[in-house]
Amino acid sequence: MTRVLVVNAGSSSLKYEVLDAETAVSVVSGAVERIGVPGSGVPDHAAAIADVLDGLDPESIDAVGHRVVHGGSVFRGATVIDDAVEAEIDRLAELAPLHNPPGLQGIRAARAALPFVPHVAVFDTAFHATLAPEAYSYAIDANVAATYGVRRYGFHGSSYRYVGGRAAEVLGRPLAELRLVVLHLGNGASAAAIAGGRSVDTSMGMTPLEGLVMGTRSGDVDPAVLLHLQRLGGYDTAALDDLLNRDSGLKGLGGHSDMRDLLEAVDAGDAAAALAFEVYVLRVTRYIGAYAAELGGIDALVFTAGVGENSARVRARAVERLGFLGIAVDPALNDARSSEPRVVSPPGAAVSVLVVPTNEELQIAVETVEVLRG
């Protein structure tokens, strides 16, 4: 049982990939877009799954692995899906109203279309189930927090699990002995402190909004700002949600949500874009330093995801102030483009700096097979 159909369902899209979990070979991949959009011809996720299976041989699929964003405190690892698990994912939609409902729609559609194979949920939050109470607790009234599930959960778990393992391979050292700070820098961005392969801390919180500056999300912001905007600006919950999740970050500060577009604007002399870039890299630097202290030192700093893997400029600026920690990049190594995992720090550096391309789909496939094998 190695060939896994990985399904990542969004509100109006469904990405898929069929992989061999043992050989890491991708058989086919693609996406169905504009689900539910009038005139698209794809009315719902059931129709999207039907479109996907129309181009595949269902008999060749051994299992289906589903990416689910929020597992709350309930799911601490990949889990075989039954009706009770479906119901719990549905209940957890109160913590992730934008993410869990479409994920659940994808699960229901795929289970109906492929009832003869096992289905497994792989949760973004599960990797961070190892956080200690002092790392996941917010300093608000404990009864309020318990009643409403308010705590740090963390996200990008499949990426961190995959990248941590690959980093250990590149370094030729056991993951169990490594202290890593991993930066998942994409349109959504987060940082994680990982000790011995276990998450110790992470920048995203109860939702994926907290932490680093992102493409359209603010990251860390004083909560009193929201009260201020409510009182003086008349912002309601929907307006605040739009502001923080869709009109902030690089887009809000610099007018561009894509780092490539932002850097073009910086080079053209755009002052707003330049400020956005400086805010972005300073926030990354701040988290590296904080996590180095939390871990009591680090063995490697790892960059991954779209920006982390492809922007030498971001990597160079993020570590520019960290020479006192033994963290630096070699300009030639850092500037060289490659799709392979690699070290970009100077030879003999106290802290290795790595670029490791992530592969969340493969990680989901691997965890799907692992849980089915017990």
C-alpha cells in the first residue's frame, strides 16, 4: 500500500497529487479551480473529485491522504477517517472557519467516490502537539481560554516535519540531536523552533494570522489596535477580518503581496515597498533570535517554501544582524540557484544555514501510509 492520492481542498479549488510514498515518485498532479463559481461547470467538491478521478485509474489508488488545517487539541497525528472523525473536523471549524469546511467537503466527496480505500486526515496542527503549556498558553483568563479553545496551535506542520528530516540528511546528523530554526516563508509564513525533531515553539497561533509578516496577513499586531479601530473607525468583525487577513502584510504596507513584485518595486525606488521589505526581514530576524535563545543555541537555520527557497535577498538580509550568533550566508553559495537541498553558510560556520525545498504532499503521503501500517 504505497500509492496515495493526496487531496488539498480549498474553498474554491482542489489540488491533488498521486505519489508513491516509498519511492517519492509523483505519478500525476493537478488542480480543479473555480469550484462553485457560476459558469465554471464544477458546482461543488463532489464534482471536482469526479473530475480528478476521471483522469485516474481508481483501482491504482491504495489510499487517500487529506490535508486538514486545524486538528485542535484532539488530533495529535495523522488519523484514519471515519464518521466520528468527520464530525470532529466539522466541530473544529469554529477554530478554522475558512479552512476546515472546504477540507471536510473534499473528505466527504472523496470518501463517497472512493469508498473501497482508506482515507487519512493529516493535520497542519498535529506537528505542534508537542508544545509545552508555557509555549501554547496565552496570558488571558484561564477559564475563558479553556471555554473557547484559545491557545497556540501552530500550522505548516507537514512542511516542518518534512524539512526537518531532510535537513538532518543534508547535515549527515541524527535529527534527534539537532536544534533547528525553520522558516517557512511563502505567501503564508511562519517560523518554528524544533529540538530533536519535536516542535518547541512556533510563530502562528490559534489561527494562521499571528507571527511573521505575510503576503496579505499582518502577523503580530497589538490587540488594542483592533479595539481602537472599532471605537474610532467603526470597524466590525468582518471589516477587521478583511483588514488583517487580506489587506495587510506586504500588500498593506507596500502594495504588493508577492515578494517578487515587491522587490521589483523596491529596485524601482518605491519607498512604501522598501519599508514593507524592511519590516518583513526585521520580523524574521526577531524570530530567529528569539528561537535561538529558547533552544539554548541552534545547529542549523533552515529556509523553505516559495520565498525561503527562491529569494537569496531575503535570506541574506534576514541573517545580516546575526553574525554574533555565528549565523551568516556565503554570498556565492546563497546566490546560486538550485532546486536541491543545500548549505549556503560559509565552510566551518558555527551554525549551518540551509535551503531545503519543502514537499508537503509527499509528507502527507508518507504519514498516510505510516498510520495505515500502524
